[in-house]
Amino acid sequence: MNIKNLSINFIGFSKSNYDNAIFIVDATVFDLYAARLQGCKCVIVQGKERSKSLATVKKIIAELITFKADRKSTLVAVGGGVVTDITGYVASVYMRGITFGFVPTTLLAMVDAAIGGKNGVNFGLHKNFIGTINQPSFINIDMSFLKTLPLQEWKNGFAEIIKHACIKDEKLYNLLKKHDLTYFTNNPQVLLKIIKKNINIKLGVVKKDVLENGERKHLNFGHTLGHAIETVHKISHGKAVAIGMCFAAELSAQIFQFDSPLEVKELIHNYELPTRFNSLNKEKVLNILMMDKKKENELIHFVLLTNIGKAETQLLDKKQIEIALHKF
Amino acid sequence: MNIKNLSINFIGFSKSNYDNAIFIVDATVFDLYAARLQGCKCVIVQGKERSKSLATVKKIIAELITFKADRKSTLVAVGGGVVTDITGYVASVYMRGITFGFVPTTLLAMVDAAIGGKNGVNFGLHKNFIGTINQPSFINIDMSFLKTLPLQEWKNGFAEIIKHACIKDEKLYNLLKKHDLTYFTNNPQVLLKIIKKNINIKLGVVKKDVLENGERKHLNFGHTLGHAIETVHKISHGKAVAIGMCFAAELSAQIFQFDSPLEVKELIHNYELPTRFNSLNKEKVLNILMMDKKKENELIHFVLLTNIGKAETQLLDKKQIEIALHKF
């Protein structure tokens, strides 16, 4: 599916909107909203990082066969980023590709994970190593799912919102500075605006560079170190990315004379996200980092800031990262 | 990769033609031509139908990681259809897709399997069930590999050549009628022409309908029943397709008053391929057939002939196929 044909809608979830659908549903979401999916063909997936494996892919395919899924079927992910990532991958390879769409139920999936067509699973310690870039046909956002969203998931979502602001949108950055988590969770109309804004930021970048040959790399701000920390220390994606952004902000100051690393850290702290990790296993993290997909020979593409709202990609070698990591 | 950018070359194989390459090599080819690949990064795959599994995919990915394959790497399949199918799939999902190309070493792969971008592996009894449609960057054909091709593999190749003739090219059909296997194996210049002709037939169909919404379905002539027989009775692809074509020719006579079913069978027989299978387990074959990807609800897309060189797709239900199968 071409990203130009992607349809994004803000509508209440109703199973009757979906024909020939098989729903791939996060286990927690299914427990909370079973009534909404009554009578539907549902495959239940644990929405945990460890579910992102070829074993889960195999299990889902076996269930799809039991449901007699064929080329006219549509897979509909109902859940967070783990579920949309796996669903997009399964739909891309089942019978050489069937239609799929997303109903993101977490803030992070609404503003980031569900958008852009990257899908896939981990391969051992290699994060998002097996996958495709393939766009969904639709993304249907029902804000009412956020009523049951745990606090940590709100924070995870704001980690990506802060990322978008840092790399692409100074106005959004200033708005975030003025408020905090409680403000946005209590003001659904403002939150809706923020979600739409973030979708547009991400879509704008992706549409110009679907295959990540250039500007799309900027969306990895905070993610290069973040993924490594997430893999080694099994902390949430939002926390890991927050720490990764603080590290990248420091590196940005060293390399590009970026002048606001402390301010970025303060913003991250205000959204109840960590700015450092005390017992960081630097050796393990560095090893995982050198396994990153964004590696080119022995150099790593690192996304840094030149100003608030402006990012640049820089190739760094292992030694440079090691030194910065020891200072961090 | 867009099929319009595919480059097809008839050149002698030389490892020095490939930069950043990791070769995925058929075990038999590797044994015969080890010298040609000396010093190269090679992953060895058994070129058997049972290798087409997610387990093999996982094994290859693990070896690619050991070789430090990254986004600048190119996977080069050296082997028959099994190896090109698996390689195309692995390259399509490794790090969300890396460059790949084919060096087909069997006649069947040269005229058919390597062309068109369909890749994938089996899932249990479901043939080619997991895969993508993704075009290679290049197909490099070195006819010298055919010197060591076993007789059965020549026959397998001619099964697909006969298929192309039946659905698309009466002139080719008449040429095949005039000669036999021995003639072509002893006349490399004529063989080269035949290979080029068949590549053009397949490319012509695929270019008009990459995603198999219409005319590309015709290439499945003989394959719907063929795949089921291949899965149940573990016979070679060529033999299974040959029997499938004879069945489809009979059905064509019944449904479209096709007037040459016996002639088609005679041609198949002349190329030392079977026209029937004596101990066919019809019940099992029918069950597998109803699991086919080309199924739509409970109807199967069956490719039939109206004339030599002209195919049509017909939707048939289980009962119709069952009756025809019992007559066959």
C-alpha cells in the first residue's frame, strides 16, 4: 500500500466497520474491551517486547490458518506498538501480503509506532531486525482507549512527542515546556490537537523518505542508544528513549555546539521520564549498539541536534561513542 | 526494487563481479564449484523442497549476523528455485530489506523460478505460504552450470517451458513438438534462444501484473493441482506440474471445449514427464488443494486453456474439482 493512500480517521471503534477482518489484539486490551470484540475472529498477543519474536509470528500464522484467513482477509491490529509492529509484519508475508490496518490503543502507537509502515520483530538481541517497510491501509484512532492507559504508557507516549518536538518543531517544544503530563491527560481537546500535530510531523518526514535514506533517520533521535539500553536493561521503550535523547543532547553539545542540552533534560524530567540510568552496563550497551541496523561498516549513524527543532545525522565510530558514554 | 530496473545478463560467473556479497549457495552446487567461490562469504543451503521453511530462514539470518551482513550487503543466491525463493525472502526481511540478486544454476530457475519476484517458504503443508513479492536487482545467467545438471532437473525445466508455450506462445509450442529433450541438451545455441524466449514470456506477463491480480494467474497453469500432488506425494516440482497440466487440459476440454488435451499430454510425455500418477491419494490431494493461496472463500482459481497459447482463469468449487479428479 502506498503511503499516499493511507487513510487516518478519528472514529470510535466498532467491529461493524471491518469486513473480513481478523483482529490481532493486545491481551490487556482484550480483557478490558472484550465486549467491543464479541463474536469477532481474534488472535490474542501479549503486548510485551518479548512477544516481538519469530515464534510469535509463527503462532499467529497458525491461528490465521485456523480462521481460514485468505487473500481477501484484512488484519486489524488493536493494541500498542508491539501489536502493530507484529501485525504489519505478519500481514506483509502471509500469502505474500494481505491488507492490514491499525487501531492504536496507546498514546505512543497513536503518535508514532502505528505511523510510517516500519514493522517487524526482534531477532535475539537484535531489535526490529526482521521486518519490512509496508504501509497499512488505514489507521483508526479512538481516543476513548486512552481512558484505561496506565501512567507509564502516557510517559512512553510523551517521550516520542518530545522527540518530534526536538528534531522538527520548536513551537511544539515550547508548548510542551509550558505544560506537563497532568495538563495533557486532563485536557482531551488539547491532547487531540497534540496527537494530530505529531501524526503530521511523522507523516511529513516519512512521506519524503519512506525507505529511510535521509531525513527519516532523524526520527531515530534518542533511539540508537535507547534501543541498546532497552535490550540490555529491559526497561520501557519511553524510559530508554528518554535516556537516549539526553545522551544525544550531550553529544550534540560536544559535536555541534548545541546550546540547550540541559533544557532538553529538564523537559524530559518534567514529563516524568528519566534523564540517566544509574547502573548502566556500559560495556554491554556498547556491544549491542554496535549491532544496530543503522551501522555502516563500523560506523554508527547518530542523530544529533544543532538547534531545538533541527536534527543532523552524524557518523560516529565506536571509540567516540565509548568516550561519550563514559562521560555520560 | 522495481521490476523495470531489473538487469538480466548472460555472463560467466565470477566472484569478482560482486561487491559486499554474501552468497547463499545450494549445497550440491557448492560441492561442484567450490573453486569459483573460494574466499567468499557463503551460506550453504540444501536445495530441497523441505529446506523451504521458517527454520531455514532463521538459520540463514543467524549466519548473516555472524558475517556482519548490514544494509550495504548484497545477498546473491547461487542455485535453483529453492535457493532463489529463500534468498529473496531473507533479503526482503533482513534489516527490513537489503539488496539481492540471483545466479540461477538450474534450467527451471533460469526460465521461471528466478523471474518475477515471488519469494518465500512453506508453512507446514501450505506451499509458498510465507513470503513477499519483491524483485531482485539482477539475474546473472551462466549457462555453464547446466553442464552438471541432472536429467531430472532438465525435465523439471521443460515442464515450465511447456507451461509457457501452452498458456502464451503457440510458436514455442510447435517448436517443442518438433524436437525433444535430447535435441535441446545437445544444442546449446538453440537452448540459449529458448531460455531467452521463456524469460521474455514470463517477464512480459509479470510486468503487466506484478501483484497477480489478473493475467499473472495464468502462470499457475498446472500448478494448482501440481502443488497439492507435490506436497502429498513428495515428487519433483516438474513431475507434479506435468500431471497438473494434464489434469487442467482435461478440465479445459470439459469446460471450454479445448480441443487438444491429448496433444498436450503427448508433448509432456515426449519430454519424459509423467501425464498421470497411478496411486494418487485423491482425498489428501483435494484437502491440500482447498488450502491453496489462490482460494477465494471456497472457490479455487483454476487456470484452463481455451486454445494452445491462450489461457483463462475459472473459479471452480470443491465438488467440480472432486468430480474431475475422480474421472482423471
